[in-house]
Amino acid sequence: MGHDGDHVSSDPLWKTEKVKHLLHRRPKRDKEEKRRLRKASEQEHYKKAKAEMVQLKERSASGEITQEEYDAGMSKYSVGWYKTMHETQEIV
């Protein structure tokens, strides 16, 4: 595999799984697998954001937080944008 000044090429360290993992690239993923993993990641992000938004709405309705805190919390979520982006990708 290789060697350096501290480890000769016959050193058993080169054959360990940790070294092989560090020195070799991970296998390439095909387009379908990349698409599937990206879709799963986007769905998980959407579900998490949706749950946080519902929690913010409930806290605002119960009076735990002020309207300003609610607006500040909601400003980071734009769930409609994710849906539009996903629909656009399907069209393309």
C-alpha cells in the first residue's frame, strides 16, 4: 500500500482497517442512490422543521412566548420553499 519514514512497507499497520479507511476513498454512489439519499435527507429536514414550527405555534398560542419571539423563530422556516423546490426538481 505504501510506507513512510516511520513505517516500512511491510509494517502490519498498513493492513489495519483504520488505515485502509483513511487511505481509500469511499465507493462512488450511482445517481439513483444519491437521489434516494438526498430525498431522505430532505424529508427528514422537512419533518423536523414542521415539528418545530408546530411547537412554536403552540407555545405562542399558550402565551409562553411573545409575538416577537414567535416571528423570530418562524423566520428561519420557509417550508413552502422546500416543497416548491422539490416539485421543480421533479419537473426538470
